[in-house]
Amino acid sequence: MPSDMPKSYDAECASCHMAYPPGLLSDKSWQNVMGSLSKHFGTDASIEQKDQLEITNWLRKNAATRQKYSELAPENRITKTSWFVRKHDEIKADVWKRQSIKSPANCGACHSGAAEGIFSEKNVAVPAK
Ligand code: HEC
Ligand code: HEC
């Protein structure tokens, strides 16, 4: 997680789910996410314009640059990118639905360092239930 994270990101984007690291989506994908907050995955995540600008600028500045992460994300989802699907292809469909996981977007259920942006293989454990 970049050290210059604005307080607004934690306040506005980490209440319903974890604060996703900006480097996991491309510039264009973040623009799409931030440009459609009133219709945000079935919920209204609209915020004040000042915060929206601050967060958008910071996300774009820190967006993915490495080619493997920088594709345009289908449905604006990290979890629909081809690198995500490839890295998680061993996880069976019913595993994602386990009580303690519920969704692929719930990174922290399996990656203990997710909130700090750490996804290394050493810090992964898929909960049994
Ligand atoms: C009111 C609740 C709420 C707020 C506030 C919210 N989100 Fe979300 N967000 C959701 C829900 C619900 C999903 C879908 C989660 C799922 O599929 O499990 C989601 C999904 C996402 C995803 C896609 C995750 C994936 O599947 O790859 C991104 C990216 C995202 N949010 C970014 C943001 C950003 C940036 C903000 C702050 C501007 C924000 N969210 C604020 C509810 C919220
Ligand atoms: C159901 C558990 C689970 C969830 C939820 C999950 N992952 Fe993973 N993730 C794994 C497993 C298992 C691996 C493969 C580890 C390995 O290569 O042995 C992995 C691998 C990865 C890798 C590649 C690590 C490497 O060093 O190659 C990244 C990056 C990653 N996940 C990011 C995410 C992100 C971001 C989210 C949330 C949007 C997420 N994961 C959600 C279980 C999960």
C-alpha cells in the first residue's frame, strides 16, 4: 500500500470491504470505478466531490504499471482480471462461497497481509469453512 494514502481512502473505501491496493487495477479501471460510485456493485457508494477527486487522483497515480496488472478490468473488478483468475484457478467454485470467505473480493479471508497489500504465497491460507 503506498505510504501517501489519503485518510479519505480509508474512511470512504474501507467500510464495506478492505481498502484495495491501487496497484491491482489499471488507471482506466480506477477511473471507471470512481466514475460510477452511485451504482457501485449493487450499492450506492457516492461521496463528496472533494474526497472523490482526492481519491481518484491518488488511485490513478498509483495504478498498475506492470503489464500483467494493467489490463482493463472486466466489470471494474480486480477479481475478473485475467491475472486474478489465473492465480486463483486452483480454487473451486464452492470454496469461494464458504462462510468465512463469501466472495473472491474478500481478499483478507485467505491473504493475512491483504490490508497491507501483501499477497505473497507465504501469507496464504484458505479457511476450511
Ligand atoms: C456501501 C458499501 C461500499 C462502499 C462505501 C464502497 N464499496 Fe466497493 N464494493 C462494495 C460491494 C458490495 C462490492 C462487491 C463485493 C463482492 O462482490 O463481494 C464492492 C466491490 C468493489 C471493487 C471490486 C472488487 C472485486 O470484485 O474485484 C472495487 C475495486 C471497489 N469496490 C472499490 C471501492 C472504492 C474505490 C471505494 C471508495 C470510493 C468503495 N469501493 C466503496 C461496496 C462498497
Ligand atoms: C479463497 C481464498 C482466497 C481469496 C479470497 C483471495 N485469494 Fe489470492 N490467492 C489464494 C491462493 C490459494 C493463491 C495461490 C498461492 C500460491 O501460488 O500457492 C493466491 C494467489 C494470489 C496472488 C499471487 C501471489 C503470488 O505470489 O504469485 C495474488 C496477487 C492474489 N492472490 C491477490 C488476491 C487479491 C487481490 C484478492 C482479493 C481481491 C485475493 N487474492 C483473494 C487465495 C485467495
